[in-house]
Amino acid sequence: MAFVSHDTSIDFLQRVAQGARDAALDYNVFLTFTGPPTIDQPAQIGMWDALIQTKPDAMVVIADDPAVWAAPVKRATDAGILVLTVDTDVPNSTRTAFLGPDPTLLGKNLGDAVHKLIGDQGKVVVGICVLGPSVHAQRMAGFQSAFAGTSVKILGPYETNCDATQNFTNWSNLYTANPDAAALVGLTAVETASLGKLKQQTGGKFIAASFDPGAVGLQQMLSGYLSVCVGQNPYLDGYLPIQAIAKHFRNGSVIKPGINLYPGEFITPQTAQALIERENMGAPMKAWYKDFIAKNNLADFGLQ
């Protein structure tokens, strides 16, 4: 199998990689996990096409920009390779299925938490590292729905950039332009560290909320700079597709076509320490997710 990510440097995607590699060990399959060190669509597609030539049984992709991935996916399926998408779907393609967390529900959960913290009035600034992917639009729709019937003014989503340095600069500019914002909210993982750092450096009174805190974000939560996050359980983004593919080829299980969604999690400063202990990339993380998969009936996730 081959798994091609759009980036391999950020904390979120390192956990995706660990989940995929653990699944490969559990199911005794050969896995190549790769991707560019930072987001680079041509480089990622080049890696994808090179792996097609090795004729794997299946390929998994995280498509940063779904608009450019329909053709690469078709090249793989034309070669007889099973293709799954995770994290970000390529819906108008020949992929068999998408496996991932429910983006609308996660957005709604984050919105509900921010609503509870700021009440029915105020200004909320929303940022997303890249506009366009349907999953990001779904997160935004879920977030907005939490403020229906209120006087809260939502600004954005603004495109904040996937590069960490530029992302922080863009958030700094958004805060300068909106110093009265009741909350600054990021809908992707790269936003988290930027928002915590911004609150720490400025002493701002705004609520900082985001997706997928990672190691840095969890420490920021413990320090009081992040109020709330929702998590996609990135480990599962790696583990579940490899598990489904292995069972498909080994047991004849049929992969359920279309969109397959699992729940994420809600993270607060009170639960951050437990996540730090669990997400240390070692045996405790693998053991926790093994138990989570069993308790949430995910052993056959993505299969009919």
C-alpha cells in the first residue's frame, strides 16, 4: 500500500503517519508513507505518480486541493489500484471511498463551545489555512449554525496560509484589524499554534479556539492561551484506511463506497493533560486508540 500526504512536517500529520504505520504492523502489510516536507502540490503528485509505477494494491491520499486531484486519482484507478481519500475528499473522482471525521459536526461542536463562552453578541473572526476544499466549507457551515438566532457577527472565513510563519503574520493582521473581536477561531490545525501565540504575546482578551491542538496547542491550553479545541483524532486518519484496505484484500470485505464519517472529540484545558500523555507517539497512544476503536465499533469502519 502507499499513503501520500500533502505535508509531513506538522504535528497533525505525524500522528496520521503513526496511525498508518501501526495499522500496517497490526495487519502485516507493506506500507510506503510519504509526502513533501511542506505543502507542494506538484511534488506530491509527482510522488503519487511514481508510486503508481510500483503497482501497489491500494493508495491513500490526503488532497490539500481536491480540484487538482481528480486526474491523479484516475491514473491510479486506471492502473487497477484501489484508491481511498482521507481528511480531505476528492468527491468528483474515481476514488472508492472517503474515510474521515464528520466536518460539519466538528464545526458545530466548536461553534457551540465558543457560543457558550461569548454569549449571543460580539464579533468572531474565522480563519482557514486554505479556502476551497469542501471539508473546510462544511466545518464553516457547522460553526455558523451554532450562532443561528443570535446577534453574533461572524467575519470570514479568511484564508490564513498553510505556512506557519505566514499564518501567524496573517492572524496578527486580522487581530490588529479587529481588536474588539470576542473570539478568534481557526478551522484547521495550523491555526492553533498561531492563535495561542498571538494571545500570549498580545495579552488579548479574545477567546482562542481551533482544530487539532497538537503538542504545542495542548501546552498552550494548559497555559490558558487556548480556550477550546475540537480534534479529528488524526491517528485514525492513518489507521482506519489501512485497516479497511487490509481487511478488503485479506478477508474479502467490501469497502463501503462514498463518504464514511466517524466522530471527533472535544478538548478543553481540563482534558489537555490526558491528551498529552496519550499522544506521545509511543505505546500509550497505540493502546488508547486500540481501545477507542473497539469501544466505538470502528474495527470494520468503512466496510459494508
